[in-house]
Amino acid sequence: MCRRAFAKTAALRRSRDGVAALEFALTAPVLILLMVGAISFGAAYRVKMQVGNAARAGAAYASAHGFSQSGITAAAQNATALSTDVGVAAANATSSCVDPATGTITGAGEAKTCPGTGSAPGTYVTVTTQLPYKLILTPPGMASSMTLTGVAVARLK
């Protein structure tokens, strides 16, 4: 009787039946979590691009039609499928100069000419758009929602 039980136990230890199912059961939850996380990140990134496109549309409107807060807001909201969910947080026109060495825009203040170029300062509009976004799946240690922001700068004609 003892010998028969020992033989069955030894046969079970040598058996490979069910190993693949066990490996799948151990790895599937990790793979599913990674897949859902990648989908969540991709969806958030797509919305982030749309928010940026809305800011660029508002800046393009200001460049073509002049500074108008209501026109910039309408252009930004109509630029994407997000429509009125996108808020224009700020749109300001400032007298600024472009540094020819770095390409950065700096405020001109009361200066009549831009340093380095001697040209007159231009008027630039900065459009900032925002959209509150809730994640599909919240990873541990991260907030479940965030604010996506887009910023665009254009020179007024």
C-alpha cells in the first residue's frame, strides 16, 4: 500500500501535464495589466495631441485675424472633436523679440528695437488650452485624473 502511494506520487512529480496552463495563469494577469496600461497611455497621448492642436488652431486664428479672445476660443474649441470640453486657459498678446541665436521669444518691454537684430519687436500671441482627463486605468501611486495642457505661440500680422 505504501509502495503504491509512493509510485503514484513519483509519477505525479514526473508528469508535465498542465504546466503550460499554470504558466499562462501566472503570466496572463501581468500581460493584461501591461496591455491595458499601454492602451490607457495611448488614449491619453491622443487626447494630449488634440489639446495641443486646439492651442495651435487658436494661435493660427489670432495670426490670421488679429487678437480676439472670443475668436481664439471658438477656433480652439472647433479644431478638434473635443469641442467645448477644451478650455482656453489664457490667450495674451505681448510685444516680444526673437533671439536669433536660440530662437527663443523674450519680452521686449518698452524697447524700441530688439537686441542682437536691431529690428522692431513683434506682437506675439500665446494660447494655452487645458482639458481635464480621467485615466482608463489608474496605476498604483498615480492620480486618477490629470489636466492635459497645450501651448502655442504665433506672431500677429
